[in-house]
Amino acid sequence: MHPYDKQKETILLIEDPLDKYFQESIDLQPLSDEFNIVHIKGRNDADAILKIVNSTGEIDWAKAYQLLNMDQQAGDIEWIRKDLLGDRPVHLIGFSGTAAYLHYYLGLYPENVKSLISFNPLLFDLQKNLNLTNPSQCLEAIPLEKASYLDFLWYNKTENLCDEQTGNEDIDLAFYTYLKWQFLLPSIGKADIALKVRLFEHSYGLTYNAASHSPDAKVAKWMILESHEIWTQFEHQPFTVYGVNYDRGLDFSGKVLIVGAVHDKLLSRFCYDVLAEFYSNSTLLLIRDGHSFGKLGGSMLHNKLISSFINNDIQGKVTVYQLLQDEGLLFNKKDRVRY
């Protein structure tokens, strides 16, 4: 544990229920000597909120969404930033669902952010609105259901798995490899209120106002099933649902680094290309990896990448890019034709 040092640059992270469910996190421990790393646990397990939601003896799902949505999470980030730094801006780092929170926060408080590093931001609404192809479409026949299927997509980093030239034997191999190392996912019950709210937000982004409101994809079906209490409440008595205002990215003058996995099976990699265009001072780095960044995380090069980006260390950037290239992780622009 490192004490907070006002002389250091500060990095804020926030916990996301879905990332936590799949036991996903970014190891930033090697950076704690150089930066203040502030991990916000958030309001998801706060007893006071759970008491309000259960005040009548039955869970008020509309109230649960009202108190646990991404707008409230963004408010918590701002409250902590202001308490720690006053008027000084902060650096934000997030992975997957956490990164989606941070893009929302950035749209509300662009003047309070120095830089944002976004790893595989799970922005299903962007994929839906751009009408991009579901990257896991060819995998729907795999005999995995519900959370196990999403877990397979989350951790799979096989290249070209849905390429036209890929045979069923390659898909079968990826499936059986997964069966060897999968861990037992816990069931989701009514007590998992924050997770259900997050699944509602993701499924809303993926399906609502789509050409077909009846989703066929396994991922969408599972998320809707596990958040059905909130969907029922929403369809009975609609309430405001918050989402990222991408146009607000143009108001941000700070630096943005978007790190996207080319072989992500949850979100089309082209979402990252488009997302980068919403920020005037953005850098897009594509990595030959899957959604969980198992290869990048194993290399620990993400810490060197973060440090060089925040410090604007030109030589450090050159070094880490070369190391990524040496590890076979860097996706070159010339490869775009092949993928």
C-alpha cells in the first residue's frame, strides 16, 4: 500500500460489476511507485443504497437503476477527483465496462481530465448504431450457453476464428481449449443488484431501437435474461436510460489512447477506429489479442505503455512499440487488408 503523494500524477480507476464477475482487472501495481493509483470501489455494494432499494421488502428495480446507473458512477468519480485534487485534472484508465464508464464521465467533465487510456471499451451501442457485424456470429453454434458462452468470448484470443477460410476444426479446437481452463461462474441472483443494472445497460445499448428488438445473439439473450426484472419495469413504466454522448468527445482537448484488441469476440474492432475519431487528440493502438488482453497482460507491457503515454515520453513510446512488435502483439496498418 502506497500513501497518497500530492506531488505525483494521479490515476483513477473504478470497479465495474461485469468485469468483476468475469474476474477481469488490469494489474497496475508496477506503476504505484510512479503514480498515485486510486481504485474506486464505487457504490455497487454500499449498504445504504441496498437498504433504499429494499425499503419495502421488495426490490424496487427502477430505483436500483436510478441509484446505480453510469451517471451516478460518473458522479462518484467526480466527487473523489475533486476531494483529492481540487481543481487539478486527473488521468483515467479503464478496461472493458470500466472504460465505458470513463467515456461517459469524460463527456460530462472534459475540463477535469488530463488524459484517458481506454482498453477495449465495451460500448455495445456503438456497434449497434454503426450496424457493424457481430464478431462472434460464426460461434453461435458452440454448445455453450448463457454466462459460459460470454466467458468463452471474453477470454478467447484465437486469431481469425471467424474468418471465411476458418474451418470448423479450428472452432472446435478453441472450444475444447476453453473447456480445459474454464472456471465455474457463480449464478446471478436477485441480490446481485449492481450486476443486473450493468447487464441492463449493456443489453439496452446492444438491442434497444435496433432493427429487431428481439435479439438473436446469445450474448444479448443472456444479458436480457439476467436483467429481466429491470426490463420488465422499464417496459411497464419507461425511465431515462443514460449512455455515452460521443459528440462531447470533441470538447475534450486532452490526450486519449484507445487500445483495442483486433481479435475481440465481443465487440467489432472497427468500433475502436470510429471511437478514436470522436477525440481531436487521440491515438489508436490495435493489439493482436482478445477481449481480456491475456497476451498483453501476460507481457506486462501495458504498464510501460501507460507510463510513456502519461509522461509523454517519446523514447519510452518508441521502446514499448518495439517491444510490442517483438512480442508479435502490434497490429500494423498493412495488416488491415488481411483482417
